[in-house]
Amino acid sequence: MGYLKYISRRLVYGILVLFLTFTGSFFLLFIVPGDAAGALTTGGEGANLAAALQEQREVLGLDRPIQTQYFDALWSALHGDFGISFREKVPASTVYFEAFGDTLRLASVGLLLAIVVGLAVGLLTQVVHLAWLRELLLAVPPLFVSLPIFLTALLLLQLFAFKLGLIEPFGDESLAGLVIASLCIAFPGGANIAQLLAVNLERTMRSPYVETLSNWGLTRREILYRHGLKNAVLPVLTSFGTTVGNIFAGTVITETVFSRNGVGRIIVDAVNAKDIPVVLISVTISAAIFVVVNLLVDALYPIIDKRIQVA
């Protein structure tokens, strides 16, 4: 019963996050000056423009009180309907899921590279014997964590597109283009994993039980892989949900810089056009992915580490 209560509490927190994300996104769009009617109305002036704007607002339902629009949008979203895109004139879900596959590929490759590189660098800090190389491995992760994704994206674009000519500078959908673009989100994600793993491995390998195992005849490498890694990886698992969230958030900037198709592009276009239904479904599903991953991590953590007591 304690475990079920623990999961239920985390589920309630996740639902609250989704609600606040939806609500905040909705009202933030109304704080920004202008609306979708203005973006869709062109070619008029004076009284004609005012009449056209009013007509467009009535068509889009923007002439209603904001609280009415909010509760209608919330009720529809609870039934899986985010409305019709103001700009594309098709269901917002269609606009979103047509682009979601491209973003999922980019995020998946970035996450895979982040895990592989992060774990490798973290382990190498305990394996290498050269002091200068070990210090270098410990210094690199903080550097990449602090680098903004847009700066990394611009540097990679300049190097691989304009200098080396390995990819097209705009909208390259090849495998090489996918991997290079994914490096933008893999670097900070992998650096965070490497940093956490290195610090916790260092602390773990100095624990009293390591000396005991060494006295029993186990080599340092055996202790590292069979015992140390299992204990040191738990904090990395805890931060995995945040890493996934950051990687999906980073796809917005990456897709914009590399001119790739995906959710990031449609979010930027939807925000500029005040396309409320597309913005709401994009932000809500992104938040849902973050919530689900964190819920899975929370569910697995007590199972992996039996020392954790849940109530």
C-alpha cells in the first residue's frame, strides 16, 4: 500500500504540472500584444481594417471573454480536442503530430548520444591513470553544461556546413544532418550525466566498503563495475527526467538554427502567429512527456534501491 500511495501522490503532482502548464501557456499568449486576427488580416486600413479584424475575431472566437475561451479550451483539451489551427485551418493535433516524428528522431538520437558519451566520460575518470587526462575529463563536462544550445548549434553549423561542407546549411534531413544537429542537445545532456556520474563514482570509490572489498581480493576495476557503478548511477537516474525534458526543450532551438522540420519549428511559427490551439497542444504534450518520464523514474527508483522507504 505504501508504494501505491507513493505513486498516486506522484501522479497527482504530474496532473497538477500539466494543468499549470496549460493554464500558463494560455494566458501568456494573451499578455503578448496582438492576436491571431491581426496576423490573418491584411490589405485593409482605417474602418475597413477595423471591420475585418472584428469579423476575423468573431470567426476565431476571440471576441468572447477570456475566461470563456479558457474554460472552453480546457474542457475540449480534457476530451483530447485542442481545436482548429487558426493559421492552417486543420485540427491542431494534425499539425502537431505531422511534425512530432521529426522531433522524436532528433531527440532520440540526442538522448542516445548523451547517455553513451556521458557514461563513458564518467567511467573514464575512474579508469585512466594519467593525472592530466583525468583532470581534463573532469573539466570538460562543466564547460558543455554551461554552453547555450544556440551557440553550440551555430558553431556546429558553421563548422560542418560552411567550412567542411558535410551537410546542407538549411533543412538537411540526411543521416549526417540528423546526427550533427543532435549533437547540440547531446552535449549538455551528456555533460550533465558525466558530471553527476564522475562525482558520485569518486565518492563511492572512497567509501569504507570499497576498502573491505579490496581486502577480499577484488581488483579496483572489478569493484568499480560490479559494485561502485550500481551505487553511483542512482543519482544519474534521478536526473534522467530532467535530462529528457531539457533535450526536448533543446530541439526547439536546434530545429530553428538548422531549419529542420519538427515541433520546434511549428511552436516558433505558432507563437509568432498567436495560433493558440497549436501552441497549447505543443506545450501540453511536451509537458506530458516530461511528467511521464519523471513518473517512471520515481516508480523505478524504490525498486532499484531497496534502501529507499516509501510511504
